[in-house]
Amino acid sequence: MIIFFGVSATLFLIPYFLQGIKGLTAEEAGYWMIAIPLTNMVVSPIAGKLSDKMNPKYLMAVAPVFFALGIYILTGVDIDVRYWEFFIMLVPIGVGMGMIMSPAFNVIMSSVPPQKVGMANGTVRSINTIGQAMGVAVGGVLLTSRMNEWIPGYGNIVPDPGTMSLLRIMAKFNPVPLIGMTEGFMDSMHYTFSVFMWFPLLSSLIIFLFLKGEEHLRKMRSIEAS
């Protein structure tokens, strides 16, 4: 839950940046974010196989570090970032996602009786969803609180791409609103990233200190022996 809490606040802001600040369409923004699923698709099966050969605890403890690294890199993203530069920035997040999902489910399913696997799966997904929802909510609060420092009386609404497009039109006649909104959003986004990058590191510490992960490894060795 802590991992999804930290990462979801980052991921939900990226489309606002791509569509609202860089002026991309929804389809183009999807192409710009494709590094995450692509990297996840490559790393996930490798991590799953490795977790059958070694204690998955270590993969799960390292994965959040990649999340944190990716979020930290995004604290330096600027308006003029190019596609491949942004692609590389997102790769660590995709690596972290691929490294943790397969080993985590291996550990979880190995730690419960077979008749309770469905219940365990539903519980994990519910916890992840709660973490995502809380991350989006708190991330939005942090962003808009920072925006109010730039634009007094701004309120608590995340600037949607439509609003940003309207401001770009207004900027042809008076550039001040767009400049203030753009600078305020970029600073607020960087600030939000700088706060949330610590949550994956916290989860990494918790995993390393408290997770054993040996049950899955014992089961895999017994299967191989038989």
C-alpha cells in the first residue's frame, strides 16, 4: 500500500504535465508514457523467474529503490523535455514495477493455504487500490496547496488540460496568466514528486527488515526435488 501510495501520486500528475503544459493530445501523452508498461513487460517475467531461484525478499526490497529513483529524476523534468529524454526518465519506474509485482504475488500466494488464495488475492488488490486512491488524493492536495503559494486564492482544483489550453489562447493577448500557471504548476509538481519519492524508500526498508520470503523458496525447491 505504501508503494502504490507514493507511485500513484506521481503517475496521476504526469498526464497533466504532458497534456496541460506540453500541449499533447491524450493519445500522444499515452505514447510518451509507454516506457513504463514496456519496461514492466520485459522485467516482470525475469523477476518472476529469479524469485523462484532466490529469496524474493531481496528483489522486493530493491524494486522500490527504482521507484524512488524514477520519481527523483522527475523532480528535474522541464517543459522542453524531449520524447526520448522523458522515455529514459520513466524507465526506472517501469523496472521497479516489474521487479516487485511478480515476486510479491509469489510470496503472498505461498504464505496462505490453497483454499484461501482467492481471498488473499482480493485482499491484496483492495489494499493496492486503497493506496492508489489515497496517493492521488494526497498528491492533489499537495499540488494545489503549493499552487496557492504561486497564485493566491487559486483554490484546490488541479489545473486540467482544458484550462491550460484556454490559458494558452489567452496568452496570445496577455501572457501573464499562462506564465504564472505554468511556473506554478511545474514547481508544485516537482515539490509533490520530492515528497512522494520517500514513500517507496520507506516500503523498501519495511520489506528488508520484516519480510522473510523463504516459504515460496522452500516450496519451489520441493517442487524441483520431486
